[in-house]
Amino acid sequence: MSTTAPASWGRYPSSQPRCLLPCRDAQMPTLPAEPQFCLPFGNGRSYGDVCLNNGGTLLLARGLDRFIAFDPATGILRAEAGVLLSEILALIVPQGWFLSVTPGTQMITLGGAIANDVHGKNHHWAGSFGCHVRAFELRRSTGERLLCTPAQNADWFRATVGGLGLTGLITWVEIQLQRIANPWIVAENRRFASLDEFLALNAEYEARYPYTVSWIDCAARGRVLGRGIYMAGMHAPPGLMKSPPPERRALTVPFAPPVSLVNNLSVRWFNRLYYHLPRPARGLTPYQPFFYPLDNLLEWNRLYGRRGFFQYQCVIPPAAAREALREILARIAASGQGSMLAVLKRFGDKTSGGLLSFPRPGFTLALDFPNLGQKTLDLLGSLDEVTRQAGGAVYPAKDARMSGDSFRRYFPQWAEFSRYIDPRFSSSFWRRVMKN
Amino acid sequence: MRNILIIGATSAIAEATARRFAAGGARFHLVGRHAERLAAIARDLEIRSGQPVTQESIDLDQLDQHPALLERADQALGGIDIALIAHGALPDQNACQQSVTATLAAIHTNALSVISLATLLANMFERRGRGTLIAIGSVAGDRGRQSNYVYGAAKGMISLFLQGLRNRLSRKGVQVLTVKPGFVDTPMTAAFEKKGLLWAQPDRIAQGIVAAVERGRDEVYLPWFWRWIMLIILHIPERLFKRLNL
């Protein structure tokens, strides 16, 4: 409920909203006079500017944080849209339920999960978050109140899932959870020495494991280009583990240093060490470190310094994936600008139908880049060339710089989508990609 | 499991405190003014606690309703273990200065109705030889300042009143806890610019309240550093203090 000027997770670009409007009850608050534009703001975990509204009003939706209904027999949960996934997990895990899809942080709101149609390590089995949304309520500045399900107001459902918060204010959400026997994960780790080895491993593991993701050493080049560690997991079966996982203690990065602590030298050494670090091939781990390795290091985005950082996440269709990924990794390694956080996984065929949803069949690569100014923008622009040529797309939730031209190419349904935008809503992101 | 009565249950601090209690196992009866919001909070707490929650919406300014109100709460819970009195309203100081009616209304809501409820609850707890009574005071009640002395006077009255109650009930097995929050980021303080280290989130206050109950404390400043800030403020000589722009 903080009312200080909110920022996005990448700490770039900076933005100054004119007005902050805290939401408290599940309805549209009284909006300020025109012509100011409004945008719902959840927990500020998207990286770029989809959650920003420079010069406009932010509807602070975190205040909508009440549970509405939970049936432990069916695993159907209804809650206001500002509830965090972490709050949901705290409630449901002890009762034998888990989120059907979870991204790499639990510090996001339900509304944000829908607005960005987030995905997780189980996309190849379960699709994106939107695939498990049974219903939500959309309130519009016009006073309309739409109950949206995959069957009822289905066009509004498809516009709002992945709709970047632009179609109106989501007040509550109903989701289907998945059953678990305990809070533990059976995890397997395998080192791979090249991209081709990854592709072979992936085919083998995806068939057996619902959760798969790979860490990539983006500083490696030449013969070892695309080397990394394959991580696969499944919820532990009953009887394997009875005791609850130990409490984790969180550390906080106290402030943002003037320059990024993530740089060429630290990345090369960290990655080399991390790659060679001995690790158990198979073992049991609590679900938190498996799904949310960074949630324990609070405010870790500060490590990138005061200028913030970019994340680049693209998806490349299967046919073009091998060549395009090689090219992207080669360009990053040559630039020396990558970071420790680089992950690769395959998206399956299941989609939520969201008009602007990012997940689509193919391989998705995500990397962080400390903001070094024009040099970084040039590199990311050159990665866009590869992604465009391969017929891929870049993830708006992670973006702060793609051109309008690229966006419209990546999301050809943008024109159809724009008919559903609330007349009083807009965002820094939307204004940016509708230009040029 | 404890039976907890929350008066002023739609206040942000009360809601956050209830959630903390719910996590440890509790049954709630909620009292507040805003019926719709009360219902939403009750539903939320039912899910968090796994227990049915009862509620009543009422205007707490009607003091003559208090005995029956507490009777119903006690019945709904099957005996109150903990009572949290959290209602209040931040009056417009300037408006109060121009209007005796507004001043007395603010005192009525923030002090007299609390004293009425505290008296009745204290007697109930005294008869039973157990119970925990919590009321939300404020750092504003420690010293009168031109910017909010009407609110401060009401909160100061609560603080002094509870002190007496505590003294009276100390050997009767009853805990009387005065909570003095500093600046809290809530809808009540929506008009303020909330930047800086002095502002706390309601959950931080809630955490402090639950800890103070468990430890059997008498009076807590929340967050803790306000105790030291107020110690300094209380020791500034009046001759100097009266000239400060506070």
C-alpha cells in the first residue's frame, strides 16, 4: 500500500506519475478528471514500462488483497486481484494445493499474472497462467462491470489475458489450483556442454518432468557456446517426504551502488564457477528455492546499480530456433554485456488465447543486461534483428526499449486488441510502442 | 485457538492485525461501520483462519448501544479472550479550531466511545479473571502539538485511562495493552505525503501488536524507534516546545 512513486523492477525507465490512487474495495475508484490516463499497478515486478504511466494516474491495486473463496475439495480459489502469489501459496500449500502455473517470483499480484499472462517452468505441460483462470471481473471506467470466463464475454477474456492492464481494472480472479502431496520437489540437474546437447537433453527430460529450465553461461563462446545446466523437477509423490521445509531467511540488498556490481569480469568468473560447481544429480528440495531462487535476496535488482538494467526475453519458433539461438548467444558473448541470469526453455503448444499473450510454441531465452546506455540499447536492437528474422517475439513484461515497429510485428493482433482498451487507460509502454 | 473481538475492524491496522492472529489460529467477531467492507474482511478472515467469522455493522458513536453490542459479541464467540479497540477518525485540525461541535465530535469518536467500550470490557474480564484488552492510542497522544492537538488530546485520554485500568486489573489476570503507532501508511493518513523512514506499513504495526500480546506487554511504541523519538520530544522544555513549529 506504499504511496511513494512506484518503479518497475528494472529501475528503468524512470517515471513520474501525476497521481497515485490506492484501491481498497473491489471496485473502480473515482478517477481524476480527464485527460489524464490511468493504469493499474500491482507489485511492480514487471521489468520495463508496462506497469508505468508517466504523467498519468496509477491505480494502486495491491490494496485489493482479500481472499473471497477457497474450496479445499476442488482447489478453486477466488481472491481480489491485488493478492500476491506468495500469500496464496502460504494459504494453499499446507492444504495440499499448488499454483497450476507460477513464474520465477512469488511476489506478483494475481492481476499482474493475468495482465502479463505469465508462464513458468511447466509451460510445455500446462501452458501459461491464463490457461488456469476460470473467471475474473473487469471494471471499466465507463461503469461497465464484466464477468469474464473462457465462455462468457470470451472476447474480453482474451483481450484481458496478456492485455497489459489496459482493458480495465481486474477486481477479482478465480483460478484452478493443482493437487500436491507435499511441499517438496524431486529435482534433477545435468550439465550440458553445448546448445546441441541442450536440445537433446530437453527432448528427453520434457517427456518425464513437468518443470524444466536451463541456466545458460552467456559468457561462453566458440566450442562451448550455449553450455549450461539443465534443471528438471516434479512435485514429490506422497510418502517421500513428511517434514515441512525449513524456514528460509531473507537477505536484503541495502542500496543501489553507483555502478553495477554485475559486469563483464564478475559475470565471466561467476559463470565459470557456477558451471563447474559440483551439484547432486538428483535430490529433494523444498519448493521455494526450486521455483523462487531469488525471492530470498530482497531488492536484488539493486545489484545492477542506479542506472538499472534491461531484460531481454524472446521466443523463437522451433524450426528457426537452433540457428537463431546460436546467433543471439554469439552476439551476446561477443559484446561481453551479459549477466549471470540467463535461462532457456521450450514453450509447448498450449496457449491461453490471449490476444497479446507472449508464450507461443518455440524456445524462449531470457537474459539480464546492466544498463550501460547506448551500447546496451545497440546490442538489444541487434538481438531484435535476429528475433524478427526468425519470426519470434519479445516479452512486453520484460521490455523497456523495443521499437513500435518490432512490437507490431511480434504481436500482429495488436490492432484487434486496441479496440478493447479502456478509453481512460494507457501506459508508458503502450504509448511507446504505438509511436514510430 | 483464541476468541478475538475486533472493534473498528475495517481499519487498516486492525485488518493487518487480524490476519496475523488468523495465522496462529483464531475465531473472530468483527465490529465496524462500513457493512460491505466488513463483509469482505470477514470472508477473507474465514479463509485465512479456517473458522467461521461473525460480524456486526454499527455506528460506535452511539454509546448506549455498547453494552448490548458487547453482549452479542461475547455470545457469538462463546467468550471473548482478546478485544482489540481500533476504531478512530483523524479529524481536520483546522476545522476543529473553528468549531466546538467538530472538536467534541472528534473527542467523542476517538476517546469517549473507546472509554465506554474499555470500561465494559474491563469489567467483563475482571469478573472472569482473564482477558486481553488492546486499544490503539498514538504517539500524537504523548504531547500536544498545534498541528493535531484535538486528535492528540483524545489519544492521550485513552492512554491515561488505560494506564489506570492496567493498574486496577494488574492482579486480576487481565492484560491491558496500549499501542502507540507512529506514522502509518493507511487510508486514514491518505492526505499525507508518505515518503521517508518514519512511515511504516500496517503489517509492521500488526506484527508488533501480536508480539506485545504474546509477551504480556503493557505499552508499546510501534515501530520501536518511536519510543526513543517520543522520549526526546517529551523532554523538550515547554518554554522551548511552545515555539516549535510542530
